[in-house]
Amino acid sequence: MLHDLTGCLLEMDHPKDIGYSYTNFSLSLANRRCDPSETWLVLIGIAPGTPERPQLVKGNMQLFSVDQQRSQALEAHAASFASFKLAGNDKPSILVCFASKTVNVGQITSKLHVIELGAQPGKPGFTKKQTDLFFPPDFADDFPVAMQISQKYSLIYAITKLGLLFVYDLETATAVYRNRISPDPIFLAAEASNVGGFYAVNRRGQFLLATVNEATIVPFLNNLELAVNLAKHGNLPGAENLVVQRFQELFSQTKYKEAAELAVESPQALLPTPEIVAKFQSVPVQSGQTPPLLQYFGTLLTRGRLNAFESFELSRLVVNQKIYWKIGWLKTNLIEVKNLGIL
């Protein structure tokens, strides 16, 4: 029986009480998680399945806000928190990801949800995602028992009792991979943050480590946008041609802002080159519009300091514009000044 649901973080040998809620669920506690900021908690409880499908246990999740001292009950078997930084936002968004498998009038529904918690006022919000979890026919009574997030690769790992692994892209909730990783039931999983994967223990006592094969995962994907996004997040090889192809598509569609973001975030520093600068320079500038080259440099400056060539080209661009642009960047030491005297 679960009566008082208390969220705790372990600090060495002393637990720290960070939240309290009360729910009259008659459940067995399966898991509990806390986001890195310690402002959101989640408890997962399971209960016996229906008489028709007793092996497919029911999953219930209680999401609790420490700041608001409020909770919400949802159907879910596994959950985890993630942080994701949206373009244009100073701080990353807090996301809750959870997986459920329910039976309604004999119909089984399996879903993965990704939802933002506590949206930032006046800033772009994360669009909530929902997608299907596709269980093979032989796994009709299987259900998620653990969920881990890879911040390194921006991936969601959903692990089931019978050893299935579902891998989804965090940003889009797009399926990346599915396979069985254990012939024996899995009952415990934990994050392996140093390798961007997870550890798991099965009933036989085997200790498993799963992570991304960096050399093969990008060529394995047949979804161009997904492959490019994964390569960007993980700084992975194998996407060189795909990144160039995607950049050309965006540029030809006059989506210069998106093209600039892709160039700046391209894996292995593939696209921030003099050739890319020349390509943005070649675009005719319409009266009253921001030059695409300035959009590119503005995006580049959000990631760090410009080199000598980029500093020179940026200064050439803005020398006839409002002078405070250049002064602001100089004061923050974001551009090199040794070649600017000839302007």
C-alpha cells in the first residue's frame, strides 16, 4: 500500500526530504525520480492487471511540483526527466518523458509522451510529443519497467520487463531503434551518463551496459532530419553528406535562419567555413531586411568567439550599420580585433 508519497534525494548517507504528497493508490512502488533542479518529482506504482490480462500490470504515475505543492496522477509504467535547450531560450526546458500501456475494452494502447514542465514566460515552449510504442505480437503482455535519458545524444531509452529496448529521439519523439537486449526479465536500470547509455540488471543476475555505437548509428538511420539532428546533438561522424544536403535544402528554400543554425551546430565543425560565409554573402539583401550573413554571424556568436576571418567579415558587414553592434561584441571579447584596423 502506498499512502504518503515522499520524494527524497540521497546526499551521502543522509536523505533529503524535498517534497510530499498524498494519494490513495493501492499500488506497489516501482520507481521514483527527481529532476536535476529538485523541483519536480515522479513516483511510479504498479497494480495487478485485469482478469482478462493479469500479466499486463497497470501502471500509475504521480507527478509532483515542489514549488506549487501540487500533484497530478497519470497512467504510466516508466518515466524520467530531461533537459532540452530550445533555440532562442537562455535556459533549458525541463521535460518529463513517460511510457504507458493500457487496455480499454480489449484494445491495447502503448504510448510515449514528452511534455514540458513549467514553461518559461515569454520564451518559445517545447511542443509536447506523443508517439506509439510498437510491441511485437509475442510481447502483447510486456510493459515498460524503466526509462533513461541520454543527455549526451538527446535520446530516450525505454526498457521493458521482457528485455525489449525502445530508443526515441528526445526532441521529436521519433523512433530510432528497437531490439531485444535480454532474454531474461529486466528489473532494474540506471543511467550511464559517462557513455550516454544505461546499465541494466536482469533476473539471471547479468549486468548489462547499452549505449550508442557512434560509428554506425548515423548511417543506419534512413530519416534525413533525424540523422542530422542526432549527429548534431552527439557530435557524431557519418553525417557529412547528409548535413550538406540538408543545408542546401534549407538554403534553397530561403530558410536562412534554419540554415545558419544547422551550419553553426553541424557535427565535427563541418560547415562553419569561408565557403559558407561566401554563400551567405551571395544572397541579395532586400531593403529593410536583415542580411542573411548577419543572421549567420549572430547565430555563430551565440556559440562562442569568432576567429580572425569571421571577425573581419562581420566587421565589413556592419561598418555602415549601427556602431553599437560592433562595440558590444568587442566589449564581450567575441571577435578578434587584430585585423580590424584596415577597415
